[in-house]
Amino acid sequence: MGLHPLEFSECYLDSPSFRDKIKAHEAELDKTNRFIKELYKDGKALINATKQLGMAQRKFAQCLGEFHFEYIGDAKTDDEKCIDESLQEFSSFLKNLEDQREIMMRNITETLMKPLEKFRKEQLGTARVERKKYEKETEKYYSSLEKLLNMSAKKKEPQLQEADGQVETMRKHFQDESLDYVCKLQEIQERKKFECVEPMLAFFQTVFTFYHQGFELAKDFDHYKTELQINIQNTRSRFEGARSEVYELMKRIREAPQEYRQTSPISSEGYLYVQEKRPPPFGSSWVKRYCTFVKEQKILHMVTFDHRSGGKIGETESVTLKSCVRKTTDMLDRRFCLDLDITDRPGTVLTVQTLSEDDHKFWMQAMGGKEPIGHYLGRIYSKERGIDAQLDDVGLDFLKNSISAIETRGINDQGLYRVVGVSSKVQKLLSLMIDEKNSEMDLSTSEDWDVKTITSSLKLYLRSLPEPLMTYGLYKEFISPAKVGNPESRVQAVHGLVHKLPERNRQVLGLLMKHLNNVAAHSKHNLMTVANLGVVFGPTLMRPQEETVAAIMDLKFQNIVVEILIEKHQKIFSDAPESCPSPPAAPVLFAPTRQSKKQSRHSRPLAVYNPQALDIQTAVGDCSNSPTDEVSMGSNESVSSQTSTASAPDSPPAKTDHTLLSDSLSWSGMGLAAAAWNNCEGTGDTEHGASPTHGELPEDGVSGGRKAEAVYPCEAEHDSELSFQVGAIFSAVTPSREPGWLEGELEGKRGLIPENYVKML
């Protein structure tokens, strides 16, 4: 389990568990700060002490290998897994280079040291300043709160109101500071994954050019660098999308914190001051405790916690509540008090003080107090919709009409589904087709509506449904296989879940996925790959019923589910699954090529490295080139597009696996110089280690096929694999269903061949 998400609503409760979560985040940032400092120190030693280069490099490699990034949430995406493993991969690479002994490292200051130090000073340093500010505001607020609560209720009303106003102002300021600090902590936790790894990737680019005898190893490392570059770009894009969602959620919570207060039908929680009576003549004292009331069992759990004493948590005390009565100021010179009749202490009345009038009403209703207060506790999740969107025949006709128009008129338009239409036109078209039920108009031939208006209307229709197309009830089940499991088990799990959907939902989803697969097949022209479409349609087709930071962190897994639906739509929607096996508990990190051939990879001969093979300074533009009156129709569509293109349109969609890179084509026209590769049939978790020269494979399977030549020796580890030496010629080479592998014939025997061990002839 990684770091827990810091929910904005918890800033208003300020519970002990929330403070523990903050401490865990702060400890992780301190660990990252220490790591960067150590890395910076080691880098300086590497530059200035060439005579001790071997020892410094070993320590540097060890530092990389021992550090692991923590992540927010309960699972990582495949991109994050690769990023998390990248430091270990870099460490392994350095240890191999150490054996060569002829190492010339120069120019690493600009590529590694300065970016890391900049991140440490600007990001981690800012977090440390915010931390001190947050602790200072905590002390000020709780001190003023205690003074207010100790104030006599017999004072004049203007004095009481003035004191209440001052504390209320300080409370709002403290909660604003808490929100900002929580947001900053989580932002830095996400930033570190790419802002710490990218300088290291740049550092390795520089290192490769100075290793005369390490060129072949660097060349073999190319496929991993390319994959890591894409993983970092994907993570950066998801970070930008998640950050905008988090800021929007923080804004809504700041405007109406009571609606987001974490309550449930089962329990309520918050701080109470409990009166503890002492033997005469000492009187009584008031102790602040964090209380959780279990409504069904009427049990009140109380734990002592003081923010100013280092945050130490005391023992938990539990009592069973019999009744709750409001205590008037005539009986006690304190406001906001309640008398609790305790079942397990007959004749004992426990007096507690709430923090404010609103908090008093909250606890009265939660504990079933005698005074009826109509305080609204639940949060209503609603979304204003300008149209009456339903999954009826009218909606289905509109969907078919729109898809037909898009595929007829704009299938090759760049940025299809990313470039948005003018809001007023989109609303007008949707109202005309849905509310007025105009089924006679053919959008394929109508010149009144451009393609971007039609695509935006289609997305708005799907978002305006009373319930997401993939339903609230199945949301967690759809997300689960994206977090764990290998590609095959993910497909099987999603396949089974799709057939749990209502008939009409499944029908519409299948129609849409078939269309999106067609869009992805033309990605060479429209730049909309499967990954890009997943980013656009993930939040549109599935979303949780309750908005939280944890839900926003699941956006990346929504994209994976949609990618699977697009790539495997024919298999998933053609027939019902035979069985729906649960995904395994532990994720499979790599395809067979990385696992079974890793040892052979490290023992290969060395060759020359081409520094132009990968340009890490990727320039990614903004796809939002529409005029100022055009607005985005999707919550996640403003994210920078992943700079990639897909395989040629005439390739079978089922064989288009992941994002293919072009040397000179990107979303905004800026280049990402990278090696292009093709993968066999599989999912987005497959190995991208194919040689760029291995070319295109025929569509007709075994028939015809291609010839390939072995560039590395291989010893079979299973009966289904082929053993061969360098120079062996394979015939009838075709894609394999096993990700990262090909099928071919050698000396009359047909079997599996590692895809990155051969080059196509």
C-alpha cells in the first residue's frame, strides 16, 4: 500500500488519521530531499575525482538501486511501474558499464545536477516553507478556539459575536491554508515521478556518447529508454489532467465545505471537548478528543489528541450512548454543550462541548438529540444537464447518425474528438436531435454542422446521461483489473464485466467502441491513437458516484479500461465470455521478453550508440487551438496530447497495440524523434523492444509471412520456443498472440522467437 490520498474534506475534520497521512507524505518528501542531496553530492564526486571514478560510480548506482518512489493510491499503472523500476534499471546499467573501466563522463552538470537541485529547492523547499506555515496556523487557530470556548456565556452578546467572528475568520484562514498545503503535498508527490527521472534519462543520453566500448549495450538499452520516455510522457499528461480535476474539487469544497464533510449512514466523526471531573477541590477540566459515533450500535469512540504536543495519540475509550440532551448555558457557563447519558455507566452523565453552532446541530442529529434540527448531512451528487439525455431509441439514433457523419466526413481530421466545438452550437445540435427528436436530419450530408461540433455533441450526450454508460455499480469492478493482472487476465475480466451491463448500455458501448477502433486505425492522419482516445473517453464513459481525490487518481486506470475496450472490441462484444476469472493478486510487470531474456541481454557484445536515436527534449504542444469562445466539453480533454502516431490505416485494428512514434510528427507539430516499433497482438502492457527495422508483417497470418535474421543467439527455455545462433534465417514469420514474440520456422520446426532478437529481411 502506498501513500494515502489526502482528501480535501478531511482538512475540515483535521482528524488524527489525517495528520498521520500528512506526516507520511512529509516523510516521503524528506526522504526524496535526502535522496536528491545524496545524488547531487555523488555526481560532484564523479566529475571532480576521475581517479576514484569506479568507487563513485558504484555508490551512485547503489543510491539509484535502493531508492523507490512511493505512489498515491492502492495500485500503479503500467507506466508508473516502469518509472518506479527505472532507477533499478539505471543502476543495473551503470554496474555493467563499470566493468569496462574506460569511462569518460562530462557535461552532466547541465543534464542532471541542476534540474535535480532546482526541483529540490523550488518544489521540496517550497513544501518545507508551507509546512512551517501550516504548523504555525494550526497553533494560532486551536489556541484562539480554546480561548473562545472558555469564554463565559454571560458576557454581552456583542462581545460574544465579535469573538465568534474572529475565531470564524481564523478558522477559515486555517482551513484555506490546510487545503493549499494538502494540494501542494500531493502535487509534489506526483511531480517527482517525472521531474526526478527525466534528468537521469538525460544524464544517460550524455553518458552513452562517451563509452567507446559500451555502444552495443546502449543500443540494446534503446527500447527501454523509448518505453520509459513514453511512460514519463503518459504520466506527465495524466498528472496535468488529474491536477486540474484536483484544483476544481478543491474549489468546490472551499465554496461549500459542509456538503463535503465526510459522513456516512454508519458513523459520524469530529472533535469534541469532554468534561472530565476531578476530586475536590480541583473541579473539572476539558479535554479535546476525536470522537467517532457508530449510529447503529450507538457507541461513541473517543481518542485524546492534541495537535500542539507533537500529535501524540492517546488510548481510545468507548462508551454506549443511551440518550443525548442539549445543555443550556443556564446550567453550565459554556456554549455548544451536550449531556450524554451513558448506558455502561448508570447514573453518569458525560458532558461534551462541540466546536460551533453548526457542529452542535450536527452532533445533535447524529446522536438523535431531542431537539429536532433539519441539518443536511449527505452530499447530493448532481450534475446540471441542459438536455434530457436517455438511452432510448432517440439517443441511439443520434449516436448512429453522429458516428456515420464522423466516419464519412472527418475520420482523418487531426485531433478528432480532442478539438472541441463552440459551446452554443453543440448545445443547439444536441437539443435539436434529442429534445426536439429530429430524426430526419442526416448529419453525414448536412453542411450546417462541422465535424468538431458533432464529436463534441456526441461526448456531451454521453456525459449527460443520468448514469454513466458503464454504470456506477460496476465502476470499481471495471477499475480493479486495470490495477493488477497481466494483459490477458485484464481482457478476460473486462470481457466478463461488459456482459454484466444492461442490454442497452452494452449495445451502445459496443457501437461506440467499434467506431473508436476505426478512428484509431486512421491515427496516422488524425493522430488519435488508442491511448489518446482512452484519455478523452475514460472520464466520459465511467466515473465514480462520489468525487474525491482518490477517485481523481483513478483517472489513469479509466483510460486503461477504455483502451482495452477499443483494442479488443471485436472479442469483447461479439459473444458472452465462458468464464470471468479474477485477476491475480500480484501484477505482472513485464512481458516474456524482459523476464526470460534479460540475462542474455546483459551478456551481448557491445556496439556503437547513435545519440540521435532518441531526443529526450520532447516538445509537446497544446491541442486547444480553438477560438476563445470555444470551450472544452470534457473534464480531461485539455490534457496535453501524447505525441504519437499509430500504425498505417491498412493494418488490421487488432494488431495495433500501442502508440507508434514518428520522427517528425506530433500533436502540435513539434517533433518527438524516436524509434518507431510495431507489436504483435496484445495489450498496452506488452514489450516495446522490437527492432525498428523489423518492418510490417502481413495480414494473412502464416500464409506468405516474412523472413527474418537472428542478430543475437538464443537458447529456448520452453518447448514452444526456438533455439538459434546469430545469422539463423527464419521463414514464414508472423505475429504471435504472445506479447513481445513472433512465430517462425527454422529447420522444419515452428515456434516462438523473441521479437527483439531478430531483424526482418
